[in-house]
Amino acid sequence: MITVVESSFLASASALSQTPPPKNSEVVFIGRSNVGKSTLINLIVDSKGLAKSSSTPGKTQLINYFETIWKRGEERIPLWLVDLPGFGYAKVSKEMRKDWGEKLIHFLQERRSIKLFVQLIDARHPDLAIDAEAWAMIGAIKRGDQKAIRVFTKMDKLNRNDQKKLQQRYPDACFTAMLGKEGIDSVRERVLKDVLGEEA
Ligand SMILES: Nc1nc2c(ncn2[C@@H]2O[C@H](COP(=O)(O)OP(=O)(O)OP(=O)(O)O)[C@@H](O)[C@H]2O)c(=O)[nH]1
Ligand SMILES: [Mg+2]
């Protein structure tokens, strides 16, 4: 079993130039505003208030770093989890969205300590163009020592049949539902395997 035994806030940054000097492997959480990035981070570390989650889209405005220690058997593995502002938030101006999009790509491309990109997708809307573009962007910038996974959130909003269909369509993805904390163990397992470069 994998547990996260320590987690704390490390730093906030509004651009790559302000990010803390790389020290540990990093896992970044990417996705549309309100998809559940902050919620997923809190579930992974099993601490409700670590990453600020909110029903108001656009809550996370900065790149937020969290320091964590994962435990698997006798191993203790330090990891930095990175909560990113969501993209595609309709209420900010086009200018700002473009500016943030460019900053985000710059950050993702240049931050070498990123070992894993986790893209979150709302299970109710698996076919949005903006998500497909983000996934393609990740694929284009990803280096050989980096991995990417998709996590479909809000599975509790689908009926059993639609859940099954989505799981069959994306056999490599993870699936979570906030209520009941379903899927979190498998997300932790997958994250650790990918970060450590172990085969699935
Ligand atoms: N039903 C359900 N609601 C969820 C789930 N995950 C997140 N939510 C809700 O979705 C809303 C947004 O969650 P956040 O975690 O703040 O989303 P975010 O992606 O961090 O949003 P930004 O910071 O604005 O980019 C909150 O009201 C959460 O309670 C889930 O699995 N199921
Ligand atoms: Mg957030």
C-alpha cells in the first residue's frame, strides 16, 4: 500500500522565473478550470485543506508547489506536487487567457524536474477540443524521461454504463470520484510508478 505521510505548502509562483530551485521529482496537475485539480491533490495527500478547492472556477491563480513524502513499504519517496491554474476559464479576457496559455506552455516545457504530467478531464465532457489540444501539447513537449497520464474526474456524475464505456475507451487512464474517494489508490500507484520509471 502507498500512503502520503507528509504534505505541506512549499511556494507559489506566477511564472517559471519565480519557481523554487528544482530539488525533487515533480508531478504537475493540468486541466480546465473547475475540473478538480486541487480536489485531486487533496485526495492524494489525504488532507482536505492543502490545495484550495472551490466551486468558483478560477480559484487557483498561481503555480502552487506542495512538498510531499510518499511511503511504500520501507521506502520514503519525496515528491513535489504542482497545482496549476486551470485553462479555458471563460470569464477572464482573451488577452489574459492567451498570456496564461503561453506562460503555461513555457513552464511545462522548461521545467526539467517535471517527471509526470497529469491531465485531468471531466468525465462528463471527455471530447472537448481544448482538452484534446492540451493533451497534444503535452505529447509534443514531453521528453523521453517524462510521462503523461489522463485522469477522468467526477465519475460519480456518470451512470454505471457510461462509466464503463469511458473506462473501456481509455484503458490507460485513471478514474476518480470525489465522493467515496474511489480510484485514489490506483492514482497513487500509477503516479509513483511513472515518477520512478517503473513499468506498469
Ligand atoms: N461530484 C464531484 N465533484 C468534484 C469532483 N472533483 C472536484 N469536484 C468539485 O468541483 C469543483 C472544483 O474543484 P477544484 O478542485 O477547485 O477544481 P480546480 O481544477 O482546482 O479549479 P481551478 O483552481 O479553478 O482551476 C469543486 O466544487 C469540487 O468539489 C468529483 O470527483 N466529483
Ligand atoms: Mg484549483
